[in-house]
Amino acid sequence: MRIVIAGGHGQIALRLERLLAGRGDEAAGLIRRHEQADDLRAVGAEPVLCDLESASVEEVAAHLQGADAAVFAAGAGPGSGAARKETVDRAAAVLFADAAERTGVRRHIVVSAMGSDDEPPESMDPVFAAYLRAKGAADADVRARERLDWTILRPGRLTDEPGTGLVALAERTGRGAVSRDDVAAVLAELLHEPGTAGRTLELISGTAPVAEAVRAAAGG
């Protein structure tokens, strides 16, 4: 299975790429800078230079040719302002979905954020509010696409603690934390579970083994 990952140098993406390579899948990560390439090679992934803030849909589609699945794991990241939440967290997600449709890559997974469907309170930091609005708009765009077998994953507060392999995965989990290791493990399972297509799922640490949680979310 060949999987193309937007935001290929991100903390979750690098973990996912290592997992995919370890089970024999072919992972390609889209990166913005040449100097990031060695980090992808170190985890067994193919680095692909592509800046989603400036690329055309045709350019992105060319990188998706021959893929079996696409994962949008890109984000403007901490320290970026509201403008980049719009260009990366929303516009790049829409562009990536456009490219997937153009090339017929149906399986499409989006890493989003918990709370993205809600209007942020006035008391919230304005940049974080812009981030949630951008994620919510991108999710709404993907949900409206009939030519994608999409799954939207919304992790809780991310940590760098070692993964436990035990999670809670459901349409509503309530607030909580989850390690980036466990997010990557869930993404790897979702790629091989078509029964989760058309679902928006929240993810936090829990008591169910990852594979079992994904099967349950698929109705298995």
C-alpha cells in the first residue's frame, strides 16, 4: 500500500511513517524544505518536496499518482499567526483533497482538532480560535466530498509521552490527552479499516487496544 502524507515532517507524520515502513507499506511525505529529507529517510519514508502553500492542484496531484491513500497531517504549527492557520490548516487541506479527487485516491484521512465544529468563545486566544475555525472549515469541505472515502480524526491534547497502545475512539470521547505515538498508531490502523469512512472520530487515551478501538469505531 502506498500512502502519501501531507505535512510529512510533522511529529505525528514521522511516527506514522515509521509504523508504515515497519509493516511493509510505502510511505511518501510531502515536505517544504530539502533539509527535512534525511529525517524522513531515517524512518523509512520517501521525501517529496512540495510546499502546499504555493503548489497548484496539478502539482500536488502529480505526487499522489499511484497512491492508495492520502493522509493530511499538515499544520501551521505553534508560533505561526492567524494568517497561516488559513493558508495551511484550511487552504492546504482543501488543496490536498482536490488533488486526491483529481487522481482518484479515494481513501483520505484528515488529522483535525477536537472542538473544530464549535464556535470558539470570545475569551479564547485569537490565534488558537483562528486555528479551530480553519480546521472546522477544512473538515466541512472534506465531509461534503462524495468522491472521497474520508475519515476525520480529532485527537485531544497531544503529548510526547510514550504510547500505551490503549485509547478511546468515538464520535464523542470527552476532553483528554493522547500521546502522539498513539495517534500515529490509530492512523495506521484507520488506513486499513474502510469501515470508518464517513466518520468523524475523537481520540484520547483510554482502555481499548488500538486495533480493537478502530474495529469498534467501524462497527465491527
